[in-house]
Amino acid sequence: MQVSFYPNFSKRPNSTEQPPQALAVSVQCQLKDETSFLRPSLKIVNQLTAGVFSPDAFTYAYIPQWRRYYYVQDWTYINACWECTLMVDVLASFKTEIGLTSAYVVRSATAYDGNIIDTLYPANTNYDIVKTNVATSWYNVAPSGGTYVIGCINNQTTGRTGSVAYYALNQTQLNSLLTYLFSDSIYNSSSITEIGSGLYKSLFDPFQYIVSCVWFPFGLQSFGSTQATMKVGYWDTGVNGIIVQATAQSTFVTATIPNHPQASRGSYLNYAPYTRHTLYVPPFGSIPLETPFKRIGNYLYSAVYVDHLTGAATLRVSICPSSSSLSEYNLMTERTANIGVPIQIAQIMVDAMGSVQSVISGVTSIVTNAIGALFGSIGNAVSSQMPKVSTSGANGSFLNQIMYPVLVSEFSRIVNEDNTEFGRPLCQVRTINSLSGYVQCGEADHAFSGTKQEIDEINDYMKAGFFYE
């Protein structure tokens, strides 16, 4: 029979590669007695003697009559004749049938599903930490650059919320208001002559009509556009402010969520446990982001709703598919905090009524008690005349307003891969010839036209992983 030998042809043992026919050297051979179909032994009957034939050059063979490719397993020189032992190459021999087979492909070098977690490669302790700047409208707004919202009780009806009228003032306007309230001119009235200014101050304290003062890291335009002279109780301060007509506002926080640095190997690396994202937005604190939402998109959109009267705010964190479709539809979490900072305002006052009572008590003591008691009564009167501080509200903290908002991403790296040799997860039913390179199948029950041994070998190769080349 004619046998095609191929000089210097090499291939992987688990590959369907076939040698180029141009390299074939046709040799006349004879089958030895009692030989095997899968492992035949051949005699070379041409003039290939020891002097002109080099067996190490021929490592592969094809027997057209049997339609099988064979590895050359060994050469033996007997009685001035070369004999060779072959072993069938089932993958090359059945390449066409294998290529037409539809199989459940577990791993492949040319096609893969990046959402499948690939546990073949372990993670190491090499972490990447990426900090992404987060855009907010209130970060690092100094107190002088914000707005003070003052709630006071007065007889003004425009813009009143309940019984309280709210005014928005900038720092300059607040200074003018405090200057007026601290001045004695508000107690000077030609129509009031029966009592002195000390008693007047104790009876009519303008600060008792101020129920709140909250600083916001937003401009005046956020609170309205109608200006009016601010009134505190009975007093017209002459200070213009914005009547707070917009009792709430909405703003937002945006950022682009970074991908895992090795995400080209599979998008599963963008999810836990390989990736962790923490959004830090003062004053809402640290907010862990659930990585399953990453499948929706890479754009972080966080709507912020702010109460202009109390400073309370709600942050609603969402993930969006693109920067042009920002919405709260894919809501992940919600947090509440105070963006407004409560501000304390105060005035030093004299308790005049207490002084009068103390003096009267002192006069009574002169009549009824000894000299020592008299001096004690005078001491009480002096104590009553000492200035006292009248306050409204309590100071808050600006600390959260100067902290930098940031998205912190922690990425756990996995060891280097070898896609050529091991492929990536696919887990889909595919026709083998639609792929190339490394292929691993999940089942080992495919039918072929070979012998039982050949079929078993092919299925074993397909399940263990082979190269379709």
C-alpha cells in the first residue's frame, strides 16, 4: 500500500491539525503479519536502505486507504529493511466530523462570556485603589460664599411658611442685620419715654423672634428672586433679603465608575469579590455601592433633595447606562443628612427688671435689717445689672462642607492568564468549526464514525480540552 510520510512535522498531541499535503513523501509499504488497524506495523519495500534513509526525519504518516493519520511511534531496522510502528491520531483523522459537532463548550480561546466568573486563575494580594473625583455643587463653599436662611416671626404675610417668614441673606446682608440688632437705635423711640432703655431691652428682645438660622452652601438664586425688607418681630431692619419662596431644591452628584484594570479578561472582574466601590459624599458619609448594579452602566447619578428651611437633605444613588440618560430609575440606595449648618446668633443684654426688683429688695432691707444686710442687697442689685447673653439656635459644623467628595474603587487583581492554552469561559452550545484554538467541551457522549476506541479517545480529548486547528 502507498503511505504518505511527512518529514519534520510536529503538532500538539491534543490538536486536530493536519500536515500540509505538499510535504508528503509517498512510500510503498507492506503490512506486517498480525498487525493492528489502530497501531499498524509497516515494512518499507523501496530501496530505503540504512545508507540512504534517515528515519528521524519522518515522524508522521497518512494511509489514504484507511483515511487515517498516524504518529510514527518507532522505527526498527531488521534484515536491511526499515520497519515502522504507527499509532492513530484520532483528532486529525476525524477533524471534519469533530468540526461539524454541536457541543456545549465550557471554555474557548476565541469566544467567551465575560460575565462568567473564571475561577481557573486565583486572585493575589496585589490591590489597585483608584480615587475618582465626584462633582458636587456644594464642595468647599466657604461660609462667606453660601447663604444664610433666617426664620423669624413677624407681621409679614408674603412668603410665610406657617407662622414663620424665611429670608435668604448673604454674609454681607447678615452682617448688616446683626449690626442693626446689636445697636441701641432699635430701642430709641420718641413715643416711649416712661421706661429706660435697659428695661425696654429686657421687655422687648428682637432675638426672641428669630426661630432659626441655617447656612447653606448655595447661592441666593437657589432660594428665590423676590426681595423684601427683613422684619424681625416689631422691627423693620432695613436689610433687604430674598424671601424664601423655593422651600426645597434638587441638585445632583455625578461620577464615572471605573472598570477593573483587567476587565478585558472578563466583565465579571467588575463585580464582587474582585471589585468594591465606596462613594463618600459629605455629609452623607461612606456609601458602599452594590456591584451587581454595574451591569446597568458606568455612570453614577445621585439626586440630592434639600429642604431650604431645615437643611435636611436626601441623597438617592442611581446607576445609569450613559451620561445622556441620567435618571433615578435604577435606584441603589438612599441616605439622609443635613447639608444646612445651624448657626447660633446672640446678643448681650441687661436684665433691667431684675435690677429694679433687686433695688426694691435692697431698700426694704435698709429699713428692716442691719448694715451688713444692706450691703448684701446692694450686691444683688449690681449682680442683676451684669450683662447676660441672649442666644438663638446652636452652632453646627462646617467640617462636612470642606471634605472632598470621592468615589474609592478597590480592585483585586488575578494572576496572569494564558488564553491560548486554557481559553476563557463560554458555557454555550456551539458548532466546533465556528471556533478555533483551544476548546473544552462539557460532555463526552458525541457520536463519530470510528471504532469504539477511537470514539472514546475523541470524547476524552474534547472533554479534557483540545485544539481545533
